[in-house]
Amino acid sequence: MFKVKSEQIRLFQPEAEAAFARQVFDYVKENHAADGVATVHGKSLVGELPDAHLRQMVEDGIRRGRDYRIEWQSTLLTFVVLLFMTAPNFDEHPKVSSFFVGAETVDDAALESLLEEMTDEDWDEVEKSYDPQAWNLSFDEEINI
């Protein structure tokens, strides 16, 4: 019988993470190119962002989601898309923050339940508290917008 040791699996983990980040990057670029975002460099459409900036935003979003114990790739994708569609700091809204802090794990069903609980007023508050610095872009160069 063929056995794979946990040490061998760990060796493949970085490549699996990089492949997932590429998939999320491609998804955001293809499906949200017309969405507006604001960064410390200014406002832009997702499709107008330099690939290096968009890639970093996606990777930071995945890390942020993992900090909330999101393990499922589908849930991580949803989390990252929410960052782009609502605000890079949407998770700071009291209802959202309370959800993430109180959840042992976050899967698709749990996140969907949270989204169903969010009201139009909640999303208005998220929009009003949009913080471009939450993208944590560390690039020195400006984006030509």
C-alpha cells in the first residue's frame, strides 16, 4: 500500500498555497475587473490595478481570512471577494467582527449565515468606514490612475 507521510504533505503545501492564490487572483481579475477599489495610491477599477498590486491584495486577503481560521478554499475565496466588493476592512464592522471572533471555524454555511444577517444599513456602515490603508500595500511606486 502507498503511504504519504505528513512531512511529505507539508513539502507540497507552499506550492498548493501559491496555486490557490493564483486561482483567486485570476478569479478576481476576471470577475471583478469593473469593481472600484480605493488604495492609499488612489481610486481605480480592479482591472486597472497593476498585477503586482492585485496579487499582493489577494495574498493579503487570503492571509487575513486564514487569521480567522477559514480553511476551506471556497470560503477563503468568498472572503477575499468580499474585501473587493465591500471594503478591505469589512471585517471590522461590529456584526462581522463579532462573528469572526466568536466562531471556532468559518465554513461556507457559517459565512453565508452571516451574510444573510447583514442588513442594508450594515452594508452602508461598511461602505462609510472603507479604509484604503487596510489593503496594506507596501509598494513605493504610485499607481497611474
